[in-house]
Amino acid sequence: MAILASNTATAQIAGNTVLSALNLAPNARVAGIGFNYLPVADNDINVAFGNPSFINVSLHNALSINFINHFAGTNYGSVAYGRTFEKFGSYVFGMQYVNYGKFTRYDEAEVEDGTFHAADYVFHIGWGRALDSNFSIGVNFRPVLSQYDYYTALALSFDIAGSYVNNSKSFASTLMARNVGAQIVTFGGKRERLPFELSAALSYKLQKAPFRFYLSANELQRWNLRYSDTLNPTYTVDPFTGERTDEKAFKGFIDNLFRHFDVAVEFCPGNVFNIWLGYSYRQSKEMQTADITNMSGFSYGVGLRVKRINIGYARNNYHLGQAPNTISVSTNLERFFKK
């Protein structure tokens, strides 16, 4: 199984799926808003990399390079490149890697036996097509190779997406089945499930104000996203009588319902800079501590346009002690060849 289950989208079922690298935010815009993919039609390769239904000819020669300083000395990054072929359509090619670092190897007698590295590699081929002026579809094909010392695993994964955009492009929505597939080569003969998810997301930009609002509904294939946490029990115990009082059913229903939704806002006054702010109630609840108020669940970032280059920076507060930094640089190489 994967060494690092680092994305909160699978936190409540940790150990039941493999290759959580499939759920890592690939760039600063996605990380700042805090979603797994973005439902917005603005010809951004950072959007199309995660949402293939927005791949189109405007991304020809678009390039994005990203680096993320993650937990406990681990890091990961990605690169994406858009290309349109006259006979075959529009594509986004890319790769993500996760470097888990160097480990000390021990034999069965607990004698030190050198060191080894562990890493995941996610290869990416995305295809998109507009059905008409409002509807589009797309597919990501993502083979995943895991190399942990002598052990190797291989999986084939697909994302299947469909989107609707209104004529003014102020409203966009996406329905996506993510991580559809299976392991082909396993670590020890035991086949494990990929982190499959059915989700939907939408965005709406105000006509007379520079704000775009986002809403995503996650894990639609399952209802119960809660789990037992001994540090944050759902019941109370009277310190004098020892009597236990269980949580009200309605409160539990509301808590579970809110865990399915993430919200975000993007401040976009023009082509010079953007500011992103997102909130995940589920991440906040799963990473909360009993007596300390923290910023778990919040994500934020900023995007700057410097001449022909877009630079993005974002942080996602997973919990009190960890907030990965994401840096992205993107451009369209076509612009550099124009006079």
C-alpha cells in the first residue's frame, strides 16, 4: 500500500485504497481553491490538467511547471503541456511525481542493510472535445508507477468528465468520475482499490463584481464520511455520574452532509493578479484537535501575471503543524514566437 496517504479526500477510509498520489493537487490554483479539480472555462492549462473537459485548442503550446514542498521532507511536482493535432484533436500531456525520500533498510534480524528511496510517478494523457457551444467532455488516462525499494506496483486510472458552460461563461459545472481503474501489478500479490470518487463542482462569476464563487460536492458514491475518533468522540460523559449522552441524530446528519461539500472564492479584478480562498469542512473536522482552534481546512493563494508568465503560490492548512507550499509557473510558448 502507499507509504503516504497524504490527501484528505481519502482520510476516512485510510488503508482501504492505494495510490493516494492520484488525489494530490497538481498546481497552485487548484491547491489555493482547495478542490481536486476546477469547474471554470478560462483557457488555463492548470484547470485543464485536472479537468479534461476544458481541454481545447487555446491550450496549444501551453506549459505549466509546479513544485510542492510537502510533509516530513517529502516533495512532489508536476509538469503539463498542451498540444493540438489537426487530425487527432486537443491533448494535455504531463507527469506528476511524489518523492517520499530516503529510508534505512533493515533485514529480518533488524540489522541495518543500506538505504533505499520510495517514489510514485503518475503519467498523464488528457483529451477533451467540445460537443457544442455549451457542453464538452474529456478523459484523463493516468498510468501510475510506484517504486519502493525492491517493490514495484503499476495501476491504470481514468478520469471521465462532462461540463456545461453558459454562453457568457459566467457559470460552469462539471460532473466527474475520478480514479476509475485497477492495479495491474501489485506489491505483494494483494490487489488494492484505487481512490475512486464521483463528484460534481460548479462556479459562478458575478457580472458586476470581480468575484467567482465555487462549490463542490464530493464522494457522491458513498454517504457516510464520518469515522470513530477517540480524541473527538461524538458523545459526552458526565464526570460525576459517568452517564453517557450520545450525539443527536440530526446533528450527526448535518455533520455528515457538510463533509461532502467544499466552498471557495476567487478574487479576479483583471489580468494582473488573482487571490484564492477555500474551505473544506471535512478536512477541518478530520484534522481538528480537542482543545486548540487552528486553521485546518482553509486554503489560500495568489496568482500573478508578469508579462507573459503566470506565477502562482498557495498553501493548504492540512492541520496545525503542516501547510504545504505550492509554487506554479505557467505560460504559453506560442506567445514567445509571435512578433
